[in-house]
Amino acid sequence: MKVCDIMTPNPVCISDEASLKDAHELMQSRNVRHLPVISETNGQCIGVLTHRRMIASVLTMLNKYGQGALDRKERYTPIADVMENHPQKLGLDEPLTVVVQYFIDNKLGCLPVVDNQNKVLGIVTSSDFVKLCQRLLLTQK
């Protein structure tokens, strides 16, 4: 099996010019935990923002500045300051045996899937592997 067999195609993405507040609201409204970050200038994948990283940033701001300043701090914090820069990326034909080991070794929650021009085609998450496991277990009955 390959990445293209389990990935979520056309994932929700966010611009590198967005704010942390934009990302927070997008994650809530679209019910996602991972956002590939796309360059506004060339449309290429330049980073990933995970729910874990977003929450850690918000909690740091809350502890440092208090509830009253949180909204303002989120609005003025560029996503580029919080995202994971230069994330590992996958191609459509990457074998899942390699990908699963990478997830295990690096304790990752997601990896973007890109084409030759570094444009986002999809995303593979740990949930995709759980769904694959479920499918495989159900076919053994």
C-alpha cells in the first residue's frame, strides 16, 4: 500500500500570512487538528501547524499576558512564528511501510502529501493509520 491509498485528499490549508487566531478559528470551524501552511506568494507547502503546537502557543500567551490580552496576542501572532518550518513531506507513491516507521520514530501526528512543485495534494495523519488498521482487522473476520 502507498500514501495515496490512505491520505485525506485536498486538506484544509492556511496561508502563511494568517494569524494564530485565524488558525485557531479554522481548526475549530473545520474540526481539524493539522493545517498545512501554504506560501501566499507561490502556493507551496512551507510548514505545518498542529493542534498541539497551536494550543501550546495559546497557553504560553495566556500564562504570560493573561486572559484579557489573549485575543489581541493571537490576532497579532503570525502563523509563521508558530508553525513547524520545513516539515517532512510525502509523495503519493511513498510506501506505507516507510511512512509508518517515520511516524513511530518521530512521534508525528501528520505529514503533508505534495506533488513535484511542492503543492499540497493531501495529508496523512495518525488517524488515517488507525482507520487502515480498522479496515484490515475487519477484513480478517
